[in-house]
Amino acid sequence: MNSSFALDPFAACVERPGERVELAASTPHFVGASALPDMDIQILDVLIHGNMVGVRAKVRGTQSGSLMGIAATSKPIEFAIHSFHEFRDERIANTWHLEDWLSVFHQLGALPPSLD
């Protein structure tokens, strides 16, 4: 599924869990988009409760560009991402994201010595 998303890449997959989401490298909605040009997001679970939607996903890609000050390593990375959405009037009113950046830093060998 190739798309650019106005609000959130996960919101478009609410009714299609298990689908993979591909984002263009220029997509500004995800911190690592330009650093992971081959980024692949796999939706693992979607939970709906009233006007709230929770999404659990897995992100994979190769760090081919600078990521939060870490120079390109060409290393493959994989990490968890969780997205929570509140809907009002059939639109996303609020979104909260949790990404496992500590895992990414570990995979890239960029943890501070005190955490390694």
C-alpha cells in the first residue's frame, strides 16, 4: 500500500490489520522516514474501544541516512511502535505515539556507555 498520509499512516489501516504500510522517504510524519528509505511498517494489532483506536506495529528498515544525529550505518533495524487515536466526528482529534527508540540505538551501536 503506497500512500502519503495527511494525519497518520496507521489510521488508514484501522480496518486492515496485518497489512504492510510503505512510506516514501520524504514523508515527514515519522521521525525516521528519511533515514529509513526502505521503511516497512507491519500492522500487528488494532484495538477499537468506543472512539479510541490503538495500533501495535513493527517497523523495519535499513538506516541509510542520519537518524537523530547518528550517521548512516547501513544496518538493518526493527522496532516496535504503538499509536493511539481519539476520533471525533469521524476524524482523528488526538494521536499519541510510542516508539522503541532505545532498541534502535542499541541495534545501531549508539547507546551511551552507561546503558550498554
